[in-house]
Amino acid sequence: MLYDRMAHFHATGKSMTICPSKYKKEHPWLKEIDSLALANTQLRLEASYREFFREKRYHCSEKTIAKAKRQNRALTFYDYEKHPKFKPKRGEGCKSYTTNNQNGTIRTGDQAIKLPKIGWIRCEFHRPIPSQCAIKSATVSQTATGKYFVSVLIKVERSHMPKKPKTSIGLRFDEKGLYTASDGSESGYEKLRKEAEAHVRREQRKLAKMQKGGKNYQKQKRKLAKAREKEANRREDFLHKLSGELAQKYDIVRLEEPKEKNGVKTPDHSTRADWEALTRFLAYKQRWNGHHVVTREKRHATGGARDVPQEK
């Protein structure tokens, strides 16, 4: 679909909408796939194009420009950063698809889940799904280490828990320890990060010493993927437990965003990404408990700081 849309745009200068069903004659294996999964892929492609056309200034990254010079070719609209890109067939990243529940095509049972065009599959649930809820969709994904996961989207009415006595805490972003608390408490993040990164670096050094393409290289590559997956899981588990503890203990959590240096925010890295994840987790967990999250912006148009309540 991406190739046909690019060819049509190159020939006419206009966009077009393509239905996935037109490809089933040429590729019969598409009939084995759930039609709603194909429809969701079409919707994602259209959303990517809408985001691309909303850009007022199109630009290419320095890496793309250097690659075009090496290949001795001119840059095209495909090289723009926001333009949808082809994904490699044998990519190393996470592969996934999303399908919707239609007349009970997605159901859960005793240690099993039913998926459209696949049937019942034995699985291990992270937590039980409430019986009163309605299942909206399911996303099936495969990680780089070959593990399969199903994420189920449900609709359920959640009643707010009783409000606790008003207590508050202030958290300021810190590059080493994730945050600095107003009461002086520590998060324990720095120790976790050092241990996790040391394991990944050790596997990366082993991989760098091996010859590319060999069997040992592929084995070590898989070990590195497992190390990275374990590191990501440890970080996510730590952030969920930390945010849950803060949400249960404090009625109001005040967050202070990273300071700006010469108009530029702190560069993105693993600690900044974990800080943003912590703020997301706190936002909905505080809402579940009937509590609040307040974000303090360091710089405002008037030159002062202000508190902005987040009711996401």
C-alpha cells in the first residue's frame, strides 16, 4: 500500500486511499489474515500520511543526506523524516498487529485467549481481566528474542477510591537518580541503572569482537537482545512499583520538569525517557485514586514559574 501510494503521488501529485482487499488476488496468503488486522494497518498508514502532510517544513536528516551522496542520487520526498518508511521483512525490532473484537471473536478463558483466524491459544495472564468489562481490541506482538505477547484493550467503569488525608511531595528531575524528592527520600534508580547498563555493555563488547555473519555472532546477538529486553523489563517494573507507591502515599505529587539550558532542554537519554514514563504512570494512577498531579514549568512567557495541573 505504501509503494502504490508513493507511485500515485509521484505521478499525479495527489494522495489516494487503498483498500487492503485489492491485494488478496495477487497475494492469496492475505486471506489467512484477519481482515480487521489489515484494516488497522491501512488506518496506521493513513494516519502517518496525515501527520506527514501537516508538516509545514520538510527536511532530511544529516544521515539521509550523507547516504544519498554516497549513492550518488538526488533526494526525493521519501527521504523526508516524517514520510512513512518501508520496514525490513526480517527486522530485528518488535513486530505486531492489532485486531478488533467483533461479535466475540476475541475472548478469554482458563489460561487461554481466542484470536480471530487463529483460535484458542494457551497463555499466561499478567493479571485477570474483569468479567464485567468489554474487550475492544487485541495487539499481538513478537519481541526480538522471539517471545509473543497479547495486549488486550478493555472498557471498564472504574470507581474512584476514597480520598486519603492530604499529603504532598515534590519531585525534581535528576539525571543520575531520576528525581530529587522534597522530603529527601531516594528512589534507588541509580543503582538499578548501573547494574542493568553494565550487563548490556558486557554483551556488546563480546559482540564487537566477533566476526559478522557467523554462528557465534548470531548467538551473541540474541544474547544481547535478551539483555536489552531484561533491562527494559527491570526499568518498567521499577517505575510501575515506584509510581504505585507514590500514588498510594501522596494526595498531590508536584513534578518539576528538567531545566532548560540556553533555551534547550536536557538531551534525551535513558534517564529522561524513564522520567517521562514515570510521569505518565503517575498521571493515571493518581486519577484512579482520586488524587492529583501538578507539573511545574520552569520557564513561562512572563518569565516566572507556574503550576499546571495535569488531568489526563
